[in-house]
Amino acid sequence: MRSRLLALCVVAAAACGDDYRDFDASVPHDAGVDDEGVPGEGGVPIRALFTIAGCDQLEFDMDARPKCTAPRQRPLTFVPLGVGVSTVVWTFASGSPPSSTLLTPEASWTQLGAYSVSLAAAGGGGTALGNGTVQIVPGGAGSACSADEDCDGSVGLSCLCGAGSGCPAELAAGLCARRCETTSCAPGEACVDLARGGVAPVDGGAGGDGGATDAFRVRLCLPTCSTSATCRTGLSCLPLPEVAPGAALGAPYTWVRACFAPVLGEVGDACAAPDGTLEGSRCSTGRCEALGARGVCTDSCDVGAPCPDTAACVTMPSIGPRCLRRCTAGEDCGDPLMQCEGPGAGGLGFSLPPTEPPTTLLCAAKRCTQPSDCAPAGTCKTVGGAQFCVN
């Protein structure tokens, strides 16, 4: 028992008293035990094997020692694999924290380089030491960053946003990405136009997608996705406008799902400022429509300009072809003057294209018969021969 306690004292005075010397798990036999495990009071001899979660790449050598490759500041989780392990001491060279007695701790590194990780494990089968390596490298596409050096510049990546950049809080962790105004994207990436709807064109000219002063208002190569589970923590799999790399300002776009922070409104989201001003810069499409009580992000659409998969292209007599958000019966559309409606007549009603099932429901202007149906946010008004709630 004494040898096992000694092997697990990484901070002798705090954990075990001054009678025990300091223990460095990275030094073989420092505690008088063998890496393969020494039987104690009984049980299967312990081996201090472990794995690491959160790596961009994880390999094991012939002795089952892990080598984890990850970018700076990435939280990595260390998990012991030994059978019968009940007590552990982890040592993370130059890491934060430098050591831990948690069973599955997290640690991260702030500088590039290779760092040793050691595990001292104990249980009924004895004690053992195990080692591995963490290799901190410039981040790949989508990795968190605080400066350009955090990103792999050899493939054209630089740091977008980050702490102190003035970007929205959702992008405070930064994002390693490459610009695609003039260059192509890598396989598995899409050129996403985040400048659309900006109010301050970067080239000093006019245009609906000129780009605002926000640092993220650029064209970026972003990782494509099918669900948010494949995106980095803090990012979501969102429908975003995709353009051809190098396309001119105002060029047509299609829709793609890519990993990014939810900083721009999707089709159907509110987009009016507190004073009621319609702000297209709040929408990924650059278009804020005077619908509902708070304005709605929409998009013009036709056969050559489809809507994102969260919306459908409908014809509205008083407005024209527009993308409206899909919904299910009884769903709250997030606006007191809008409701999950089916197709119908009237200026703010809509008709569906032949490709849509007739049972399709969309978030559209709420139909009404009397003012109280719309109070207190709006009033019931006849538009194009039918009554709707309007602001």
C-alpha cells in the first residue's frame, strides 16, 4: 500500500504528507514500480494504458502509447483503459492543468510543439506507469484560433474573428478558414458568401453583397456538413449561400449546409431593428421583408434560384416569389402576426409550386376575421381580397 501511495503522489505535501518524496510519472521506476504493473493485494496486474479524445489525429505505437495531434487551446480528454484502475495521477508537461487526479481530465496547450503525457495508475492489481505524446500543430479548417499563427498557413488558412476582434460573441473562439474571393476551396469545403446583405462594401462600391465592417463579412471556405454533430463545438450545421470561388459581387448563389456560428438570420428569422427598421444585414440572404411584427428574413426565388432546405419557394400575389420557412401544424413561428399556414388566396397568401405536396405548411402572414385576432401586435386588414394580420 505504501508503494502505491508513493506512486500516486504528484504533489507530496498536499496529497500524502511530507514523508513522501515528489513523484514524476514521466520518469520510469521513479516510484519503484514497473511500467507493466506490479501485483498488489490481488487482482489482474494493472497496465497504465490510455486514449485521448478530441484529437484531429490519434495514433498508437507498438506499445499502445497514444500520439495525439491537435491545435492550440483545443481541450483534450484523457481516458484510462486499464482494467481495475481506481486511482490515477496524470502529468501534462507544459499543459493546463499541469497535473490532475481526475479519472478522465481535460487538458490543453497554448504553444506549438510536442509534449509528454504520463499516467500513474493504481488499483487492486498494483501500480503502473504509462506515457503518450501530444503534438500541438497549427489548426486545420474550422479549428479555434486567436491569431493567424494558430492556423495552418501552408494551406492558406488564417484566423477569422477571435477574442477582441469585434465579432459577435458566437465567434469569440475564432475560426481557422481560407478566403475564397479569388481561390478555390479544398474538398469537403464550400465557398460561402457571408458578405451578402452587408452595408459597407469592402471595395467602396455599391452592391447588395458588398460586405459590412464586421470581420466575418467575407467569403470563406467552410466545412460542409449534414448535421451539427460533425461541426466543432460552438458551430452549427447551417443553410448558407454558396457562390463560385472568385465570383463577382452580386453573383447568383445556391444553398449549402456548412459549419459556422449562428450569427446571421436564416429564412424565417426576425430581422427588424428595435426601431422597426428592416435590416437585411441581419439575414444570410441579405433580404429583410416587411412581414409579421418583426420583419422576416426571406429570399427571392425561381427555378434558377432555389430556397434552402428549411424553406419552400412560393408565389405571394402582393410580393412575388419568396422563400418562406417550413413548419409543422401548431408550431410557433416566433412572430405574433405570423402562423403556420397552408396555401390560400389573398395578397399575403401563397400558392405552392407543383413540386411541393399540397399539405405543405409554411410560416406566413396570419389570417384573421376581426382585429382581436391580431391584437395587440397588429391589426386585421384586407390585402388582395383576403384578411391578414399586419403591423
